[in-house]
Amino acid sequence: MQNRYIYLMDATYYQTIANSTAHRKCRDDQRDFIFNHCEYLPDLLQISYNTTDKNHHKACWILELVFEERLALIQSHLSDFCDNLKHFTSDSAIRSLSKICLFLAQSKTLKLTEIQEEQIIEACLDWLIQTDKAANAAYSMRALYFLGKRQPWINSELKLILSREFENQTPGYRSAVKDLLKRLR
């Protein structure tokens, strides 16, 4: 997956991502850079897709902030984004990606194709089942909930998944599940 793209990336830009931190100001500065230089968005996406790169999660953090404010920027990259979802395993990257999936599921302006919707559903179901991180699970289940408004089978499956091993979960996870189960009634 990572090597299927032959892409010449700006090395200086890559280094700014490699040197970035989780501090909010740093991520905000990187987000603002993309807003002012949209031509670097493909580079940022390519860094995120390369899951063998130790900095791919940092690119995901920045993408989350970019798409939270300007989701329309993903439009021309949506197919590649959805194609790559299944390759992510880093909890740090999945937190941001599941949140982006939630933005896409809630969007009233961006229309997902049937294939893109399936890819997001598959990724979110996998993340929900496999993660032990409450935030990753919460964003995944919320994205699935909104997609379930268009495809009712999802909400039936979601109810089953959420009711399993509920008591063994963290307080944050249980809170998210309780909220979602109320909505699913």
C-alpha cells in the first residue's frame, strides 16, 4: 500500500511534519500552513497514508484539524482517503481518522459514494471492535450511528457490538455507549 504511490514530496515540508509535536499550537500552526498553502495538502495526505513512516500519525493529527474546519478540502482526495483507511493500525492515527470519518458521516454537503461509505463503515467497525481506546471507539461508533441513518442495518449491528462486554470498559467508553444506545432506541 505505502509504496504504490510514486510521489515526489517536498523534503522541507516533510521535515516540518517530522519535527512537529502534539502540542495544540504546533498542530494549529500546521493546519494554518495548509490553509495558506493548499498545494501541500497532497504531501500531508501522502505522509499519513504511509503507515510505515514513524511520522504518519502526526500528519493525521493535522488532517483532523484541517478537515474539522474545512471539510470541503478533502473532496478531491476522498477516494484515496477512503481506500487507505483499512491500512491504519496506530491508535494515535486512528483517533484522528475516526474523527474525520465522523465529519464525513455528518456532512450535509459532501456526498459519499456507495463504495466510500462502505469503506468508512468497514474501517469504523474494525476500529470499534479492535480498539481499547475510548476516544477511538467513541468517534467510530458516532460515525457509524450517522451512517446508520442511511443504512439501518448498521444501527442493528451497532447495538449488538455496544452491548457486549459493556461492564469491562472504561468510564469514557461506557458513557459514549450509553449516549449512543439512548439515540438508537
